Amino acid sequence: MEFLILPDRSPTLRRIAAALLLGSALAPATAQADSLREALASAYETNPSLQAARAQQRAADEEVPIQRAQGLPNISATANHIEFVKASPNSFTAPERRLLAGPDMTVPIYSGGAIRNGIKAAKERVSAGQADLRGTESAIFSQVVAGYMDVLRTEALVALSTNQVEVLTVNLQATNDRFEIGELTRTDVAQSQSRLALAQGDLRNAQANLISARENYIQLVGRAPSNLEAPPPLPGLPETVGEAVVAALDNNPDLIAAKERAKAAGFDSEVAGAGRLPTVGMFAGLDYTNYYGTLGGPISSDFRQSETTANAGVQITIPIFQGGLPAARQRQAYARESAALENVIATERDVIAQVRAAYSSWQAANAVIVSSEAAVSAAELSLEGVRAENSIGNRTILDVLNAEQELLSARAQLVTARRNAYVAGFSVLAAMGRAEARDLNLDTGVLYDPEVNARRVRGQLFDWQRDEEPAATSTRTVDIPAPDAMIGPPDESGDVTTD
């Protein structure tokens, strides 16, 4: 009896186990297989967290025209109709009613640099938001990669546990047969029964973990996993951790965003300081007044009942005393700028730690793969020898059971190490700023470029320019059936069936 030899009715179990244990690509299956690139592309187009981050960035883009509008002319028109219910007895020209209408225009000329620096701060925050969007995309991709590999790993572990139950079931039957003819004792039977019960419990846990992994995949990708392929090799991993750190310090989106926010905070300090400086503006107005023939009372014919007037001028406002308000605002802005500068260093520390930790995990997982492969080979030889020795009476049933368990543990460790190595390697790329759609060559058509919207809104001056009504674009998962723990071969319709 060979260990991990599955019946012909379980080709999917063999395919999954072999792919992750041996590191080979998955063999073609009857149904359409999903690749990692397809999963990432689906998340890129339909993940609600990523879609929300893009919408938030579009909201941040509007801060630039909002700040710029404060430095542009403001034109308004007002009109009012007044009924003078009770006029002064000493006024002989008081009208009974009046209509006043006309446009007014104000043009800011100098504001102490508040508008100019406010625009600069808004632009820096747009750049920071674009870097944050890159970071969100990279983080979601990292979750998708981990979720994808978790499904593959748990499928392989279910396959291994299923096969272990089958092997131990055959062992128990053989042990019972040998007990019946007096070759083994009741203790041998009990040991086989105990080991089978433990294996059945492990199988139930593995199946529960598989359901959880598939649910997580659905949450991230927006569709159920179907016959996942082995992932492609990771491109561009650095030779040394130093190279990874240098690349991360140049390209990590979180660090870039922190630096841009620090620059924006500097401009905010200038805006706050402008509150103590003079402001200069121009104004102009045109007024039309109509008294409806009531100006002057009984002698109304002696007065013009309507008139048009115009005015223009320059207004200079010089702050003299504001109760310390400008100073308080600037001190507050300085404190926030200091916090932003410190946050740059904190983010830099965090990035360095992330890169080094991920790189170390990647190297450790690769080393575990090597040792696990050696352990699997040794365990296979050991199991073969123990079985041979058991057949001549030199080994007990417990020795055989222990050897089978050691081989199972070695293969499970190899499956987990392969998953950990891939996830850690992708985490290194993400920390280096190289795990985004533009780096992964995804089949998504035109990539989302946040700069397109930023340029679009900066030049819009018309007050009635509006976008379409908001509507969610990500896919819902309410109609996706709850996943199960079956990993049998797909039937003709593509649905997974029970072995």
C-alpha cells in the first residue's frame, strides 16, 4: 500500500496536492480555470474598497478648484421688494414701496498669500491622495494574493487529509483482519482506530478552513474561486534586502504620501500667517431702483420714480487687532506641520521594518521549502522501510502510523511554506512600490489614472458643471452560493461535485 495514492475517482485531489507539493503548474482541468492575474484583474475592476478609494480621491481633487475660486472674481445679482408699512411723519419723500435690483462684482487682488498657498497645499494633498490610492491598490492586491494562495493551500491540505483518512481506513481494516487471525493485538487495533479518528477530526478542520478561505476570496475578488491555477513566478525580487530597502524608500506609496502631506502642511502654515496681513480687493455694482410712483407722496410727480446707479472702487482691509487669532492659527499650523514632518520619519521607519520583515519571511519560507522537500523525501523512504520491517515483524503498527503521520506533516509543511514564500515575496514587491496594476500587466484594458480627473476638474469654472449621479460600480456577492469544502472534479456544467 502506497501513501498518498488516491483512487481514480479523485483526480482533482491529486492535481492540487501535486501542484503545491512539487511546485509544478496545475494540470489542465475540465472546467475553465481561474488564474491569479484574473483574480487580481477582477479585484481591480470590482473591489468596493478600491472603488471607494478612487471616489475619495476624486473628492480630494476638487479642493484645488475650491481654493482657486477664492481668488477669482465673484459676480452675484440681488433683488428685493420692500413695502414700507409705516413711514416717518417727518419724511415728505418716503415711498410706500420700492424695488431694488442689480449685479455686484468683487475681485480679490491681494490676500497676503493665503489663496496662493492654499492652492499649493491643495495640489500637494492631491498628490498625497494619489499615492494613497496606489497604496490602497497595492494593499488590496496583497490581500488577493494571500487569499488566492490560502485557497490553494487549504485545498491541498484537504486533499492530504482526505487521503490520510483513506489510508488510515485501509490500515484499520488490515489491522482488524490481522487481529482476527491472531497476528496483532487489541492494542494495535485501538492505535489504528485512534489515529483514524484524529485524522477525521483534522479533515473536518481542514474543510472548515477551506470554506473560510473561499469566503475570503469571494469577499476580495467578487466571485467564487473555480479550479485555481498555480501562480506564476514573482518578477523583480531583489537580490539583497538592502536593494529592497533602497527601492522602497524611493517608491513606497505610503512614504510618498507622507512627504506630500508634510509639504501641504508647510503651505498651510503660510496660509495661517496671512491672517495678519492686509487684503486688497476691487468692487463694482449696478443698481436699478423703482418706487412704483410712491416716492414723494402727494408731490410724487416732482420726483423720478426709477433710477439706475453704478459704483466701483477699491477696498483695503488692514487688520489691527484680532484678539490673537492669527497668531493662534499659525502656531496651530506649525504644530500640525511638525506632526506631519515627524510622521514622515515614522512612515519611513515603518516601511524599512516592513521590507526587512517581509524579505526575512520570504528567505525563511524558501529555506523551509528546501528543508521540507528533504523531509518529504526522507519521510517517504522511512515509511517504505517501516512498512517493510513491519511485514517481517520488526516494527509495530504504531511505528507505521507514526511514519505515515510524519510524512503527512512534512507534506503539509511544504504546502504551507510554498504559500508563505509567495505571499512574503509579493509583500516585498508591495513595500517596494512594485505590486500595482501597472507593474503586473493585468488584463484590465485601460488602467485607472487619477491624474485624468485631477486635470479635468482644475479647469472647470462654470458653476453648473456637474458629474453624473453617484452609483455603486462594484459587484455584489449576495447571489454567490455559499462555498463548501468539496474539491472533487467538476462536472460537465463546471460545478464542483462531491467525490
